[in-house]
Amino acid sequence: MGKWLLGLLALLALALGVGAYVFLQRVEIVDYPKPIRVETEAEIPDSESVIVTSIGIPLDVIRRGLEKDVPRTLWSIDERRDNCVPRQNIRVLGRQIARTPKVKCRITGDARRGAIQLRGAGNRLVARFPVTATVRARDIGGVIKQETATATAMMEVATRFTVTGNWRPKADVDLNYRWVREPGIDILGQRVTFTKPANRELRKILRGVEASLQRQVAREPIRPKVAKLWSSGFTRVSLSRENPPVWLTIEPKSTGIGEFRVTGRELRADVLLSAQTRVFVGEEPAPPVASPLGRNRAISGGTGFVATVPVLADYAELEPVLLRALTKFAEKGLEREDLGRIELEFESVEVYATTGGRIAVGVVLTAQPVGNLTGRWKKTKGEVWLTGMPVTKSDSQIVRIDDLKIFGDMDQTTGDILIRIIDTDDIRSEIEAALVENFQKDYDRILAKVRDGLANVPAGEASLSFTLSSVTHGEIAATGSGLYMPVEAKGAVDIDIRLD
């Protein structure tokens, strides 16, 4: 009877104790599993960039070539005419009574050009030079020994140069001339003109100048110069040697030359190189393999330089930062109205990616309740897990954790005290603040490295220079290698290469 009563009292005391604990904790005691680890790597999209340079031909080189090709004496004439002066009817009182006789003569003369001048008119190269003709009529009807006349004309050849698909220059030419004074001589009161035959000769001259212009531009080794640029475009750039190593590869896909234009004292054309830009994180990638130069293709100015650069906050770097923040917090201790004062000791932190795009944060800690409220419960050690969704606002590097969920893996019933501790606003704020601060530093650090790495990039016989004009980023994601934020860097890229 006494033993049975003692047993009943013991069971009753145990029941009261458990009930008091549940009442105090107000949570269900559950053993939670450890979050699944996800090893998915960051997917870094490839981008298309346009590299710009130019080739040029000095106008003085073209002018010297024209001066050599186009003779000073453009044409000459030496011929006898039986009818230098057209016969005229002689009329008296309205009746034709006779006609003037034929007047024979000898016509000699030549046309000489002046200095050739070159100027630009937008995308057209204009070659301009004066022509002076001197014409003499000799032995006119055996009466007049000689009559001399001069004529002047201004010649213009306006040419627009493009490049064909097989890298040969092509000219679109406008030929133009005007007589300042038409060639002709006054003989015996009659005007004898030579405009018609002179026009035929001038058109021949203009066609000769056109052909010479094309020869001058064709002498420019356009294809070899573009091939040199093309081969130099295949390159690999180190954007960051460590924490983490980041590499950029440039692989040209097509290239093209547009219209030539006159800039200063040069005939220049932009050379546009469309290239695939790819970013790698980790080990140094193999350099891109150069391919043969293809056909000249039309390429618009496009977007300039575009590359998606990964900003990664490595979990291994986040863990000690977070542990230091929690340790500093533990020095102050924790005091809650429902639990009383709790002495805390944080031993380790583990961070990794888990399912659903979330991150898992595991904290190993020891809690020692102090005081009458919970002081009768013994020191508790366990591992508590939190999972949350990392989120950023547009164009902001501030990371917040949405939809926070608590996990726990306790080896004793009192372990739920640890969940209540970790779930306090103070500790969650410490965790979030540590993540935000560290991510901001990574963002600033990697962008500084990118700017430095792209300032002057050796590329074979060339040197690339990137100027970033804008930097925007997408949404943050939890990947196997760290918190990943895709940063799209845009700007201009020029190539310094001696093509001329």
C-alpha cells in the first residue's frame, strides 16, 4: 500500500513537471530534420559585346596617288577644219543672193589640270581640281594668222566608299563638272565653240579620276588589318585572382566595316567586332580558340560591352562573420520575460544552400538558464537551424530574409528553449545584419576588381580598354557556391591596335 502510494505520487509529480514545462514554453517539442544541402552552381549567362576600333587612310596619301595617276595634260587637239566658220546666207531685200565662202583653219590646243584638292562631305570624299583649256585657230582662211581663246572648268568627283562582303572597297561615285567659261573663239564675227568635244574629253577624265580613287583605297590592306584585329580579340582576362577567382573570356563571332567617312585629314571607317563575353568563377578557363576571319557583316553599334559578372558571398566567408556577431551578442546575455535570464555560448555556425532557393543557417549553442523561473532546468546544448529566402530590392545591395523558418535537432526535451532563443528578434537581427554587411562588402570589392581588371587588358598585339557606364543587378539567389547576385556591367570597349 505504501509503495503503491509513493509510486502514484512520483507519477503525479512527473506529470505536473511536464505540464509546467509545456505551459512555460508554450511550444510543441519536435525533433526537426537538418535542411537538405543543395550543390547547384550559379548559372552565369553569356553576353554579346561589340568592340570598336577604326582604320584610316591619310588624305595626303590618296592625294599623292591621284596626282601621280592623273596626268597634268588631260587632252590635246591638233586638227584641220575645212569649215572653221559656218557658211552664212547673204540676203538682199529679203532674197538670198549668195553664201559666204568656207573658211579653213587649223585648230590646236590642250587642257591642263591644276592641283587636286581633297575634302570631306560627311560620308563622301570629294576630289576637286580646275581645268584650263587653251585653243588656237591658225591660218584662218589664209587671212588671219591666229586667234586664241581660253576656257576654264571645275571638276568634282564625290565618292562614297564601302567594303564588300569579301573585304574589298567599293565606290559609289558622283561625277560633276561645270564650265566657268566655255571653250570658243570669235572668228570673223562668228562664235566658234568646242564645248561638245570638250565635254566628251572631260567625262573621260572624270572616269579616270574615279578609277584612280578606287585604286588608292584598294591599296589599303583592309582584310589583313581586320584579320589582325580579329585574332587579337580572342582573349582571357583575370577580373579577380582570389575570393573568388573570376575570369572573363572574349570570343569574336563576327566583324564588319561600315561606310568610310572623312574625319580631319583621314578617310576612316569603324571596325566593329561582335564577341561573346563569358564569365567564369573558380579555376582558370582555357583560352578561347581563334577561328578564321569570315565575311564582312553588317554590325550595328549595338550595346557596346556587356557582361554578367557574378557577385558571390562565399558561405565559408559568411560563417565566421556571423559567429563573431553572435558571440558579441552573447557577451550581453539574453533576458526574456517568459524565460528569464539566459547565458549563451555560440560555438559554431554553418551556412549552405537548401531547397526552394533558400539558405540554411545552423547554429551550435549552449544555453544556461539563470534564476528562479527556469534556473532549475539544466544547461542545454544543441544545434538549431534556420532557413530563409534571400531577397533584394531592385538595384539595391541590401539583403533581407523572407519567410523565416526554424529547424531544430535536439537531444533532449529542454532543447526547445534553444529554438525560443534563436527565434528572438535580437538574434535574428544579428544574423540578418551580418549577412547584409558581408554581402555589401563583397559587392563593392568585386566591382572594384572588375573596374581595375578591365582598365587595360593586353590582347595579343592589341590592348583593350573597357569603360563601365552602368552597373545593375538581378535578384539574389542561393547557390551551392554562395549567395549569388548577377551584376550586368555595361559600357564601351575600345581596342588599341596599330592597324594603320
